Amino acid sequence: MAACEDAPTVRLTIPSRRRGVVAWRVSVAVCVSLVVLTAAGVGGLWWSRVQPAPIVASAPTSTPVAPVAAAAAPTTTSTTRTRTSTSAPASSSPAAYAGEWQSHGFSVTFDASGRGKADFRTYVWCSQPEPGVPCEDPDNLTDAGHAVVQLQPGSSGALRMRIVSSNDQPDWPTGKTFTLTPLKRGVLQVEGSDGPWGLCKPPASDAICGA
């Protein structure tokens, strides 16, 4: 053991020249690495700039639909003239015409059954009589003609007035019929073989009933 302790200590030392070479190599390696990394970064940045931007399809935007207002119901304007206080009677029943009706030189009063008594002028003077026609006295003017009439529904639903009896057979013969057409409330148009005329129920009035 004493012999080993007394042996001289050997130290390995690296010459300073060699350390410089090693340091230089390390520096070069570091520089090369930095250059490579820098070049890679610059190249990547240049590549990202020259490449066209990816086209991203935009989602279609939905156009808001304005709420459609409900169409207003068309206003139907009736061109038919309506009658209120003067509208024609809705019923064709004889009872609807009960009462007195008048015309120029003629009047008739119906009961609820449609039977009526008519009085009328003949315009025949007793000084100039005509066969079968009751005459009138100019000094005592009264309705010389008289007749019994009956209202009855016609075959087509129209109302008819038939003469049951009369004292003026030439002009108002028994069995003669007239068609009655309501024009408005209280006004009837009478149609017979001698042309149309009218009957008005007071207070209604119309030119067709005469003065």
C-alpha cells in the first residue's frame, strides 16, 4: 500500500488548441442550426403568403319573408235597389191585401178572404146612355158601376183578381180576370186585356194609380 501511495499522480490535460477547435466547431454547428431554422421559418412564411386563400363556402343567408297579410274579403256592393218602407209585400196570399185600394175612378175593398167590393166610374152620361152600361148624372156624380171581385193565386204563383159579378157587363164582364203584380208596398200593377193600370193602398201613392 505504501508503494501505491507514493506513486506519482498522472493528470490528463487537453491542450488549449484542442479546446479552441472544439469550441469553434460547436459555434459553427450552432450557427448552421440557426441559419437552417431561420431559413425554414422564412420559407414557410413565404409559402403561406403565395398560396391562395382557401375558398370557404358561405352558408346561404335566408331572406326574411315578410308576413303576408290576409286578403280582405271583397266588399260586395249590391247594385239592386232595395226598398225599405215601400218594399213589395213578400206574401202572395189574398189576406195580405185586405183593405181599401184606389185608382183613378176606381176603388175596391178586400176582406181577409180576398173577396172585394168594387165601385167605379163609367163616364157615360144618362143623357147619352150606352146599352148595358150604368149611366151617371152630371148633377149628382157618384160611382155608377159596381162589381164583386175575388183575389186568388194564379197558376204561376201570381195573384189574380177575378170579377164574380158586375152591373157593367160590357166593360167589366163576369169572369174577366186581371193579373196583380206588387211594385212596392201599397202599390199594385193591374194587367188585363185593356192595358196596365194601378191600385194604391193609402197612404201609398204612385203615378200608375192616376190622380
